[in-house]
Amino acid sequence: MAINTFARKEIKFLLDMHRYEELMKVLDEYMIPDKYCIGGKEYGIYNIYYDTPDDFLIRESLSKPYYKEKIRLRSYFSPASEDDTVFLEIKKKVGGIVTKRRVSMTLAESDEYFRTHAKPEMKKYITGQVFRELDVFLEHYHVVPKQYISYRREAFFGKDNKDFRLTFDRKITERRYDLRLDRESYGNFLIGADQRLMEVKVSDALPDWLVHKLSELKIYKTGFSKYGRAYENFVKNDIEEHRHICVSGISMMNNYLINRSV
């Protein structure tokens, strides 16, 4: 059973194709592709986000608190089979620093864990620690599957700093139904076909070459959240259908979401 733990900054940028292509021209000098992206290849990432029935976690996240957390089940196969490995992740953001802890298991084992909290065989002490953290989370938040998000990704690592990572996501797809990883990837797109969501993932400062290139191309950071954007679209669509709606502490005024939770 694999486990990953890290802490880092994550900075996001939404690029048009011109800026994406111009940035890609300089990556070979400073970056190396992920082993799954050699030769211009990309890989798929498929997620189910869990939330409370009244969407508390994403509503809280959209209010931009100092501390926020979320839980998701991730696969690199679509559709995933019962024996395929999936990753159950808790992701937290505290004052701009992102930490993620995850454990791996089969899709069938993840179904059983969510039903009964029965855990697969654990050979490492740290795995038990993460499961205890997951148990506490699930006891505090009575979550259910709420959101599907998938995308195609190119990933690169710094030649001189393996902790520095750049990713480019396209075909970011969402749906709020058929919430299973053993289903095909389909749904609504969150960005245009001529756009890429770039994420800079780094444990310290951005390298000078990237800062200069971002300035030259007039690329500015954005607060884009995949789950957050999908939820905002869901609320807006409901408002358009019903003219006025107030859903679990979220209301709409002049095309802005207002969080009324306390």
C-alpha cells in the first residue's frame, strides 16, 4: 500500500493557447517531463469529491478561509475496475500552504471503507496514521459523493529541483451525477478547448526564469478551483432555471456567489 505526504505552495494560471505554446518553448531548458509524459504524452486523472449533503466543504472553501480541507478518491484509469488501484486523499490548505496525505487501495476496498470503515491490510505504521486521520474526518463530516472531475494532464519536474513541478490540464470535465470511478469520463467542460490550466507546485520560491517568462507573457495567477468552479456553475444553472434560489447558505446577487454560512 503506497502513501504520499507533502507540503507545498500551489499557484494557478489560466492560459490561452498562444501563451501556453510560448511557455512550452522554454521548458526543455529547465524542466524534464514526468515519466508518463515523455514525447509529448499526457495522462488522465479521474476524481470523485466527497462532501456533506448540504455541500458544506465546498461552500466553506469558496469563502476563502485561512484553513480548508477536502477529501477525494482518485484514479488514473477510466473506467476503473474493482481491482484497479485508487488513492483516497485528504487535502488541506493552511495559510497558502497545501498538504496532502493519501493512501492507496483497490476500488473495491475503497467502497468497503466508505461503507463500513473496514481497512485493507496495512504494513506500515504511517499508513495507519493516515487512516486514523481519515476516520476522524469521516466521523466529523458525514460525506457522500458529490462531484466528478476529470482532466488530461502534462506534467514536468525541475531539472535542478525535483520538488518544483509544472502541470498543464485540459479537457477539465465535471458532472454531479453518475458519481462512480467505474463509469466513463463524460460531462461538461469547465474551460475552453483553447485553454490550459497551469499549476505551479513548489516548496519555496518560483525560479527566476519562470518569473521572468510569466512577466514577459503577461500571465497572471488566478484563483481557479476545479471543484469550486463546478459548484458555482451548478448554483448558477439552478438560479437560471428557478430565477431565485438559496441553497444551503449560498445565495446569488448580481452574478456573485454570497456565502451566508456561519
